[in-house]
Amino acid sequence: MDVDAVVQVGAVRIGGGGPLVLIAGPCVIEGRDPALRHALALRTIAARVPLPFIYKSSYDKANPP
């Protein structure tokens, strides 16, 4: 793995010696409103620290048997 590699996700750059990036969110969301509430709360927390933030969640998590 190249430790100097950089990945661009929207306006956030990950790697290459850049700052720590928070990638967070619930594993499964139940709808638009809860997802937006979670995203806003996490964005607020990340801004206080401050950390670049990427919201990640899934709407339909397939868990095969």
C-alpha cells in the first residue's frame, strides 16, 4: 500500500500526510429525516474538533445468510 496515496472525496482529501478525516454515520438508516439528523449532529461534532468529515450510511443493508 502506498502511504503517500491521496484519495479525493468531494472537497475532502484523504491521505498524503493530510489531517485525520472522520468517516462516520449509522450502519443502517430508516429514512431521510433520521439520516439528515445524524449527518447534522456528526457535522457539528466534527466542526468543533475540527476534522474534515464524510457522512456514510446505508439504507438497505443486505446481510446474506
